Amino acid sequence: MASIGSEAMAYASEAYSASLAKSAQQQEGQQSLSLIESAAVQPITPPASSGAHITTDVLGQHINIRV
């Protein structure tokens, strides 16, 4: 009978460890999603064709070739 009790305790301990691991993984996933969402909200450097960067739109479009 003593071995049945110790086996039950071992199983309960494993189940509890698995539950803690699952909770930790869910928290990490939630933190990762929050990080991705916060990064997506931040503006990225505007492309050259927007607003005040009109002068950079023509860079590389004119090539002088001399033979």
C-alpha cells in the first residue's frame, strides 16, 4: 500500500510540474505576442516617396554614360 501512495504522489508531482510548465509557456507566448504587437505599432522609417523626401525619389534614376 505504501508504494501505491508514493506512486500517486509521483504522478501528482509530475502533473503539477506539467501544469506549471504549461502556464509558463502560455505566459511566454503572451509576452511574445505583446512584443510583436508593440513592434508593429511603431512607425518604420518612411519610404523615400512620402512627403519631405521627394528629392530622394530620383536617386539612381539618372545615369551618365560617357564613351
